[in-house]
Amino acid sequence: MKSKKIANKGRGIVARQDSHQGTLLEVAPVEVFPFEPDQTKDETGIFKYYFVSPLEYSKNHNINRYLVFGLASFCNHAKNPNAGVEWVENEVGLWSHLIAQTDIKVGEEVTLFYTNIDEYADAQKFV
């Protein structure tokens, strides 16, 4: 995968080789940022790159945020994405696994489903 300017979207990620459904596209470390009540706005500009668990958010809006140190954080949104993220924790820490949900052809944009946190329709999806 590589970062590329995508027309009408800005930066995005495209496949450098064909990948079949279920292919592990990337493993990247994740940093967890605990909820802090005093942090009422994003002063760093990094908020748009956070991942959250909508299921956790539906129970309590004061939840952890996850920052992926890899290309997954630059994937653009799609209603029907061709990739998804699985979260794996081991003795080293938390990891993001970007996995193809469909076959992806070389040069095709790699996409994820996400939206503003208050707009999540399906609380079972973890993005």
C-alpha cells in the first residue's frame, strides 16, 4: 500500500498489489489516549485520525481514543469499504490489523467505514 492523492478526497491509500479477501494488509502499533474531562476540544488537529469503539461510545461518551501509527489512519471512508480493522492486544501492546474485506486490485483505493462519532448507525462496528 502507498499514500496517494485521491481526486475529490485528498490523501488516501491505494494497493500496490492484488490482495484477496481476508489478506492482512498492515499491522501497526496503536496508542491509547484515555478520556480526559478537561480536554473539551481538539487543539492538536489529530482528532480526525482517532479510532473509537461505537459500542463503547453508546454506553458512555467518555471513552478511550485510539491512534494508529500506520496507513490505516489515512484510509478514506466508503459506505461499502473493502477493508476493516481488527484490534489485537498482546504482551507488547495494542495493534491495528488492516484486513481486506473484499478482493482488492492493484491501484484500487483501500477504504474503511467511518463517520463522525455521533452519526454511527451500527454500534457493532468498531472503527
